Amino acid sequence: MSLFKARDWWSTVLGEKEEFDQGCLCLADVDNSGNGHDKIIVGSFMGYLRIFSPHSVKAGGGPQAEDLLLEVHLRDPVLQVEVGKFVSGTEMLHLAVLHSRKLCVYSVSGTLGNVEHGNQYQIKLMYEHHLQ
């Protein structure tokens, strides 16, 4: 008899015919919320960047719309995503996105929503390095 039981905690389906690599996934508190909940950051070769804040799925229920915090199309294929302290002079975490010809560093922020519309998330380009 096993002490452990595997269960699906959360899952989602991303786009149609999108391709991903192992470097296209990252877990971190990218919006610096400080609540101890990491977000799931996913980039695709089609240039889509998505940030999820998953909640456990009830039996028979699918992914919830509010799990997707942000979806942007960056136009260039996303080869890798990482979160870290990439901006000098601050202890905040930032998102680095590697494309085929450039490296972009973004700030991810959330604005508390009024009434029942939820929070709004956005990314702001901090800087980019063009590669040879």
C-alpha cells in the first residue's frame, strides 16, 4: 500500500498548435505581491507570454478564467523566461525574456481592481539588449 496518492491540482490548455520548450516555464512571485504565492510564467515559440495564478481545481471543474492574470503577444518567439533581480538599485523581482535576437527585462505589476472586476496586470519594458 502506498502512502502517497497523486492528484491533479491544477491544469490548463494553452492555445492551438503552440510549441514550448523546457526553458519556457518559470515559477516565481513575479509581481512582488509578497503574499507567498508564486505565479506560473509560460512563454511560447509563437510569442505569447502568459502569467497564471492557479487555484486548486474542484473535482469535475476546469481551469478558472481568473487564473490567467496576463496574456500578451510579444511578436518574437519566447525561448526562455526567468525571474530575478535584473534591475540595479532595487530588490524587486523582474521578468527576463530571451528571444532569438534580444533579451528583454520587464516589470510586472498588478493594480487592485474596484468592485468585482478583479485586479489588472501589466508588464512594462525596463530595458532590452540586442544580440548578435
